[in-house]
Amino acid sequence: MTGGGKPPRGQPAPADPVVSSFVSTRPAPTTIRPTDDVVCAVRGLTKTYPAVRARRGTPGTPAVRATDGVRLDIRRGEIFGLLGPNGAGKTTLVRQLTGLMRPDSGSVEILGHDIVRHPERAACILAYLGQESTALDELTVALAAETTARLRGLDAGRARAERDAVLDELGLAPIAGRPLKKLSGGQRRLACFATALVGERPLLVLDEPTTGMDPVARRAVWSAVDRRRAERGTTVLLVTHNVIEAETVLDRVAVLDQGRIIACDTPAGLKEQVAGEVRVELVWRVKAPLDVPEVAALHDRAAESGRRWTLRLAPEEARTVVATVTGGAAFAALDDFTLATPSLEDVYLALGGAARQGLVKA
Ligand SMILES: Nc1ncnc2c1ncn2[C@@H]1O[C@H](COP(=O)(O)OP(=O)(O)O)[C@@H](O)[C@H]1O
Ligand SMILES: [Mg+2]
């Protein structure tokens, strides 16, 4: 899609004064001023899901504090990420930000609106792509986009124009006439993403938007997000459990673990926390040769996942380990090894998120 094919973006959206004041051509978030450009301020956000008592046949579940005193500032025009493993509390957090769930305590202010007190205002200032599929499933791709645009206050003509522009932009035109429920998971996800984009909101909240998508669709998502940020100053809150995605598209990232923010910085800034360390991965053919003393000595320090050992070491140590496993008696048992600079996953593990599981690398 080209810029020329779109309806005129500069026109104010009469139904929603907030939107028009946020149509901005400011390019990148490098010039952000500290406080007055905060789009979303979260303080002390806490939510506990109550315990469920056991019934015949179904075991009970204990209470879960899914968000625990979360504090966040999201600035205008940035792509801000929430990164954490499954169950970290990411979805619970964004559902509270979008007014869909009431926190037990804490505050959420978005563009000056108190979302805890006035959750109904959220729909006018942000677009939310939930993790689960939606009520739009019965509609065709085109109708889902057009209906959403109408619900967001566009007149019929503009709604159709936006629909066409967005479907074109995301490569969805060929399947525009098909009902969402008959699409593949990745296609449906992309169609839902399209509905999040129509009717232009200054804040986009996307909960794992690229789940199930092929690389072409993923790229379409990221360039659509980037274009909105560059051309209109749209702010994006992106939830992901995927480290690679996080490293490539996010300006800043908050790492969530068991309902708490354990770090918040740029991906580069976070990685500096573990700079000087090297990740060594050893993959054994069958199992580790623990009868080799040097290998046995490493065992305690390795995170094990099947035949794979992962170690975080000082560069000097890493060299010694590689020399040991490639030179001596251990070599016959070795299938593969890699040496790498730290990733966000290493940051996550170094911060103590290690206790249970790592993040997804895909
Ligand atoms: N509706 C619910 N009732 C009870 N517990 C829930 C509910 N939704 C989520 N949880 C629990 O809250 C925690 C956080 O879940 P969630 O916010 O979905 O995490 P994430 O999106 O990071 O995977 C998990 O332990 C999950 O099992
Ligand atoms: Mg989730």
C-alpha cells in the first residue's frame, strides 16, 4: 500500500478529540522528554485471582497474585515491550490497562484519563488486540475491519476506505471475503491485527500479536507498527514471550516475572547488565560424559534441557571450557557447541527468572 491510497490522515477525527491531537509526524523516540510525554502511567497495580476450592473431580487452585505492585511509564511514540514467560502476568496486566479488568489496587492513567475509575474511556483512546480470538470470528475479514472502524466512530465512507487500506497494507486483500473462523491461526491473527489498526488510536496494545504467524506475516505486522509510529507518533505496548522479537522491535522492554517488573530498560541497556559474559551451549550426542572430571565439574553450573547444557561464563572461562570439551575425552560425546554474546534471555536468567524456565527463542 502506498501513502497516496489512504484517506487523508491529517483530518481531525471529530468524534474523538484525543486522536486528532496525537496525529504527529515525530519520527523516533530518541528525543523523548522525561515526564510530559508519558502516555501511560501505571502505579502499584495489583491483582490477585482468588483461590478456587476443590470440587468433586476437579482439584482446587490456590490464589494467584498475577500482578504485584507494577509501576510503568510508557512514553509517547515508543514501542514498549512486556517480556516474560507464560504465566508471568502479562495478559492480566494489559487487561487492567485496557479497562477490561479492575485491579485490586493501584492506578492507571492513559493520556490523562483515570482508567480504573473510567474504564469505558479506554476504548476511545486505545486499540487492543487481545491474546484470544474475538467475537468477530463469524464475520469476514473485510466486515470485521469495517465494523470495527464504524464502532470507532468513522462514517461509512471512511470506514470502507480504511478497511481497504489496511487489508492492502497487510496483504489480506485476497482473503478479505472469508470468515475469520475459516482461516488458519496465523491468518486469523493477522486479520485481528488489521482490526486493531483501523480507526487509528494513539495507543496500540497488542498481546502476542504474531503468535502462529509465518515470517512474511510477522514482517507485515512489524512494518505496519513501525509505519504508524513514524508517521503518526503512535505508541505501542507489545506483549511478547519471544526474546528475538523483543530484541529486534522494541525501544524499551520491561521484564515481568511472577507479576513483578524485574527490569526495565532498552534491550541494549539490559544486555549491558550481563556484558562481559558469554553464553556457551553444549549439545551432547546422547548424554553428558560425567565420568570426565572437567565435565562433571561444570555440571552444577549448567542449565540442562535434554541433551543441551547452557552456561554463562566469563570469556576466559568460556575459552577453557571449549578447549576442554573439544580437545579431550569429552569430544566423542559432543554433538555441537556454540559460543554467543548475551541475549535478553540471558538477562532474564541473570535477573533470577531462572528458577523455573527460560523464554522462548523462535
Ligand atoms: N481467569 C483467571 N483465573 C485464575 N487465574 C488466572 C486467570 N487468568 C490467569 N490466571 C493466572 O494468573 C497468572 C498470570 O496469567 P497471565 O496474565 O495470563 O500470564 P501471561 O499472559 O504472562 O502468560 C498465571 O499464573 C495464570 O495461571
Ligand atoms: Mg498472556
